[in-house]
Amino acid sequence: TPTARTMPPLTDLHPSPDDILGDTLAGLSATPKRLSSKYFYDARGSQLFEQITRQPEYYLTRVELALLASAMPSIAEAVNDCPHVVEYGSGSGRKTQLLLEGLVDPVAYTPIEISRSALLASVERLAEAFPDIEMLPVCADFTQAVPLPRPERPARHTLVFFPGSTLGNFTFDVAERLLRAMHATMGPRGQALIGIDLVKEVARIEAAYNDAAGVTAAFTLNLLARLNRDVGSDFDVGAFEHLARYSSERERIETFLVSRRDQDVHVDGRRFHFEAGEAMQVEYSHKYTDASFDALVGRAGLRVTRRWNAPGDDFGLRLLQP
Ligand code: AVI
């Protein structure tokens, strides 16, 4: 039928919906207060992130794309032939295209994503560009092990693709759990290609999270507007400001929303007080060294088998295997 051809079959593992109200109440009750960066990505937040990737200071996306393009022949050699490519998150367009074009005979492509709409939009685009690759999207939470759909033409092994240094948005404990789940998803003969931002000069890292046009500040503050809409809170968005600074000790950007004055915020009939200058933690972006990344993947039973670095060691791609 025409629908079957244009609409790839969706495997829906019914991921449990986020408890955005419960998470917000818990975060505001904690000391210091915190909110989760996973709630940045409503429609407006995703649009603002897209805009961040085009800011001159935000080197990550540009550098990773260039690295992927230049290292692709060598990556294709290191990845086993006829893979089932599994991407964490919905296909980010250019990067997915470069990978699928460059690999040797990829059999199937499975994006794993919690948002059904993002998932379908990405595979529809890719299905047109790659008619010979079977599109097998899975709606699931990739922080858990995901049973993969079987391609019609058997794949020899699985390659998990997790670009963008998104792993860096998780604390080491959670990242370790995620890598264990990834290990289970890809199986004993699988491989994973992961993009990571690397430790470098502090000024360049901090500039990337404090762009002059203020797009990152708008992105961070949008979290409060999103919560006002989705949990009925009454944050005065103009009464907070974006603060992103690098901790050399922890090798990560730590992003906060700082209260500009003494104020109360109400959520679900509860009142939360902010002191003037009080900082609420909203995001981490970890930067890695070879030592810190090798140790992290090692704790998940994986090892780095190949490394590709951008010029000046600005960003890295790592191939992992059990
Ligand atoms: C998606 N993630 C890898 C971005 C980062 O660099 O941590 C999110 C972001 N936050 C502020 N700017 C970009």
C-alpha cells in the first residue's frame, strides 16, 4: 500500500512519559535548587538549540561535522561491514547523512527517540535519501536497553551512533548507566561511535555557552516559560538570568538560572522562595580528556578502540566496543 511505502513501520515501546510536574517540585525542593536540562527541548527550545549550533562561538556542531566528513573513510574502515545503524536521538540530518553515505553497505537505520513526531519526521526525510536502507524507527527511552527490530536483510552487527556530545549532558553516574544500556542494546559484537567535546582553553568553552547574540541565554530561560505552560508555574522569566561557567575541577560547563531579586514562585499550590542572587542549577556539559573518557566507558564494560580528533583537539569521535 502507498502508506506502507511512505510511512516506515514504527516500533513503539511506549516509554513512560516524563513526570515533569514531579521532577519540577522535587528540583525546587532540593538545596541548592535544580531543574533538569531534559526539559529544555520543547518546540521553541529545539528551535533555539538549532540556532545555537549556528552561533560563531558554539564550535561543537561545526567542528564535529567537519571531523565526521574528513574522518569518514577511516571510520568506514574501522566499522564492520553491513551494520544495522542505531542512532540515539532522532537523526540530526547532516551527521546521519554523512554516516550513512560513508559506511560500507549499511543494512538498516534505527533512530531511538522518545518523541514520536521527531522520530517520524527524521526517518521520512532519510527514507527518501536512502531508499536501499531499511528504516526501522523505535519510540523508546535510550537510557534503557532497547530490543532492536530485525531488518529484513540480516545485519552482521549493530553500530550505535551518539553524536553531539549529548553524553556530556549527563552526570558521570547517569552516563555510566546509559553506556551500560548501550552495551546491552548493541550486544557483544556491536560497536558505538560517540561524539565528545574535549577539555580545552577555558575562554573558548565559556564563550560557546555565552554567545554574544544571547541565543544560549534565551535557550536556558525558555525552560521557565515551558514550565509555566506545562506545569502551570508562575516563574517571572524576566526576573532570572542565564549564567554558564566552566568548572576546571569537574571539567564541565555548569549552567544556572540566577534570581535577579527576592521572589516567590508557585507551582501546584506550593510556594518556593528565591533569594536575590540565588543560583538554580539547570545543565551540565561535560568536557572529556582521554583519561576521563576511557575510565567512564571502562566502568560500563566498554573500551575505546579508535579515536579521531578534530584539528587542535577541539572535538573527538570515539569508537567503542565491548
Ligand atoms: C545538546 N548538548 C550537547 C548541548 C551542549 O553543548 O551541552 C546543549 C547546549 N546547552 C547550551 N548550549 C548548548
